[in-house]
Amino acid sequence: MSTSEIKLQIFREIDQLPVESLLELKEVVSKLIATPPQSSKEKKKKRQFGSMKGLVKYMAPDFNEPLEAFKDYMPE
């Protein structure tokens, strides 16, 4: 559906509204125009420290031990 078709459909529907609804619509449209569109960066929530607490259910006892595959690169 093209932009002009969308506008035409909206105008036809607006034409059928009572005066009270037209006044409400005018306020909504004014707010939409006054509010600048948000960029994708603004939509992202800021990361919060500790928000993943409790998600790790198990950690192997040797988790911090050096891996066998890297023994050649480790100091003795």
C-alpha cells in the first residue's frame, strides 16, 4: 500500500468521526509530530550490573585451571 493510499484511507475514516473524536485526534497528531523519532541507540536499555545474577547454575570445580591444549604456551 503506497503512502498516498494510506493517507486517502485515513482521510475517509476521519471524515466519519464526530467533533469530539476529531478534537482528540488533533491532540494525538500534535503529540506525534512534536515527539522526535527515537534512534535505535536510544531504544536500547542500558546494561545493569548484576542483572544476570543467579543464571549460572553450575560451574566445574576446575573452571580456573589451565587447559591441557595450552600447556605448551604456559610458563613452568
